[in-house]
Amino acid sequence: MMTSPYTQARRWLLPTLAGAALGAAGTLHAQTPPEVLVVGQIAEPKALDPAQVTAVNDFRIMMNLYDGLVRYTDGSLEVEPALASDWTISDDGTVYTFTLRDDVSFHDGSAFDAEAVVFNFERMLDEAHPYHDTGPFPLAFFFDAIEEVEATGEHEVTFTLEEPYAPFLSNLAYPTGLIVSPAAVEEHGEEIGRHPSGTGPFRFEEWESNRRVVVTRNPDYWDGAPELEAVVFRPITDANTRVSEMLAGGIDLMVEVPPDNVAMFAEDPMFEVHEQAGPHLWFLILNMREGPFTDPRMRQAINYAIDKQALVEDVLQGTAEVAAGPIPPAFEWAYNAELEPYPHAPERARELIAEAGHEGAELTFYVTDGGSGMLDPIPMGAAIQADLAEVGLDVSIETYEWNTFLDRVNPGLEGKADMAQMAWMTNDPDTLPFLALRTDAMPDQGGFNSGYYSNAEVDELLEQARRSTDQAERAELYRRMQVIVHEEAPWAFVANWKQNAVTTADVEGFRLQPSFFLLLHDVAKR
């Protein structure tokens, strides 16, 4: 009897793997089964329901299980058809009508149609929906412009917006817009995040907590069956352990390579290093509700005190550039290139601290041990702690595992910490400032403004920018917003990263995406 690659993978993934992976570097390379790709993830996923989560770590799995109405074109953030074959937009920019594919089924066998689309969006947006309690839905903000979504045919769905909303199509392509089987939600309720069912190129097989998530080929995929028989996502929080597993042959693909190891992999013909610029920002959230950072001079002082150039050159080994503000330069059309990063000026930092009367202030600093886009967070945190000590600030670091870290930071820093690391990878210039800098995006209102920044002019600029359908007008509004936020410094702006990954030489057809997602439909493994 023939043994399937997935059966081989299950046998291979028994506990004997742990001993094998500790062998000498390179000696056990390519021990993973053919047609089964083993991915070293940075953390355990929180859930596999796209409406419930916010982390790219989780999205990297889900983009292979689900589809949205639209998706990002390979290699860009431009939008192309997916479950919708085409669409029209009304002249006033408020009505979007999508024609849906009529030959698609969810992995559980139920039909994909317009009613399924309506179910997904009403579940997120309508508190009276019978399955709204399967949330929370932290990125429902993406779709708050929707006034009504209705099935205008069996395979036609129409969205009516309250006003023009420029990021709408881009947000539909983001994981929050992925379509989940209503039948699966009805069956599993609040546990849907452990029982995903979409229409994507791979089907969910199993999730063994803190060990692996396994997905298998969907032979009936509407866009053609994938090359791989199965993909195994292994959560390996410690970056050095991921490197050891990669060298020993325990994984085939590793995301977020530690900066110290990029050159080593690049020089080894058994591996291939992949790099791709994308919209990323690494920053510090500053608590503006209480403590020293209620004073803007203290927030500016932190920006002057941190030697960001040393961080990107020494800690991140040149894999990032110093950040200047809240919009990454990857959004070239909206980025304010005239904005200069805060220079490393410890004397100026000391002056501002003295003016604010906070010499010797004691600060609590939340640091994570890993996480989506967090680069090398513990060494980064230690270097920042040293920089702040140089200007007389006493910083105490508290370190948490990624999902625990998010559970502490996302509800807000009040009563807990003065500052926290954070990184965002975004799909539109609107996303990060709208979700994390607006007054109406405070944590108690479902947003991610964990430092409690509030500026009425910034609020208005962001509202105008998302209503405008003229890109030049949007760009000018975003540039003005960046100037204000740079001056008021609700965050310490640290780095913009060029993402990376490494694969074994056996992996073919893999490429990183500017969206930071892992798209594995076209990947093969010899």
C-alpha cells in the first residue's frame, strides 16, 4: 500500500524529531518528507478565525485556508479578483457590487454564495446577529463604513457604504475580509477559531497546541490544486531554536531570520535567503494617560535618547532603516519624505527631561520574546533600556510571551506600564494611524490606541483621507498628519524593516509578499 506524504509527515512529527533536530548543523538536512513543507513560525497562533485575530503570525496560516472576495496581486498590494470574479463601483463611491464565482464550496462541503458573504460581515458588524458573540472582532474597524450588505442575487452581493471609503477594496483583501463557512460557525460557535473552514488552497487537518498546525492540499481548489500535499506550521518562539532547527533539517522554511544569521544562510548553498520590502513600523507605545509621558517633552526626549541608527546597524545588522513617523516609506505615495527621524541627541534628551521635571524617573517597559514583525525584541529592549539609562531614566523591563504580551498591551497601558514595544505590518496608509492613533480608537472602544493619544486635528485629517477617492488629496492629508504626530511623539519611532525568510534548496516557487503573508499555493518541494 502506498503511504501518503501526509501520513509520512505525521510519523516524522513524532517526538523523535526533537532529538534529530539537535544534530550537527547540516548533517540532517532535508529529512522532512517530500511534498510536505514544514514552516518554522514565530509563535503559537491565537486562533484560526480571521475575524478574531490581528497578528501576522496567525495570518500566515490563514491566508492558505481562506479566500476573500479580492486578494493582493502577487508581489504587490494592488487588488485583483478572488472569490469575486469582478465588481462595479457607483459613481459616488458608496455602492460596491460583486459578482461571485458560482463553482466554489467551503472545505466542509457547504456552498459558497452571496448569503455566506452577508453572514460573515453581519457576524462582525451587527450586534444583533445570532453569531456576533463568537467574537470579539478587533479589526471590525476595517469595515465600519459599511451601512448595509445584502445578497442581491445568489451569486451577487452589494455593499452600501455610509460615505466614500478609499481603503475599502484593500481592506477586503486583508485577512479580516476572508470568508469563513457559515455552517462551520453554526456548528462550532465560539470554538470556530479551532475548527477553521474556508475555500482556500489548503484544508485544516489538525492543531496540536504548542506543537503544530497541519493543513493539507485542497484538490478541488477553484484556482487549481496546490503543489504541496501538506504544510506543517511549527511554533518555535525562540529565534535561536528556529535557526538550529533550520540547520538541522527540522524545518524547510523559517520566517523572520535573526539579523546575526542572515549572512550565514546566504553563504550556504543548501539554503536560500528571501527578502522583500513592505510597509512595516517598529515603535514604542508611550502611555499618555498617566506618568511622565503625559508631558510631550518627555515623549520627545525618548525619541532623542534612543540611538536608532545603532539599533538598525548593530542589533538588526542593517536589515532595517530608521523610522521617521507613523507611515512607513513603503507607501511611497503617502509617505512624507521631508520628515526627518529624531536624531540621537542625548544632551537634548536630558534638557527636555529636566524641563519636564522627571530626572531619574522610574519607567516600566513591556518587552516581548518574539512576535509578528518584532525583529529581535529582547536585544532591542535591552539596548533601549541602556540608552534611556544614559539620560538618567531608570527603566524596568517586563518580558512576556507574544500572545500574553498582546493581552497586556492591546487593552491599554494604564495602570500597568509606561511604554511597550510594538510592530505593525499594514496594507494601506490609513490602517495603522486610524486603528492606533485616533481618539475613537481607544482600547475601550475596540481600537489599538493603547497609549491614549488624542488630537482633534489628526482625527479630522484621517477622516478626510479615508473619505477621499483622489489619491493626491489623500497623500497631502496623510503628510500633514505625519508632521503633527512626529512633533507630538505619542510613540518612539524606531525602525522600518525589510522582511526576510530562509528556505532549503529543496523548496521551489516561494517568494515573500509585501503584505507579509505566506502564500504557499505555488510552492513545491522536491
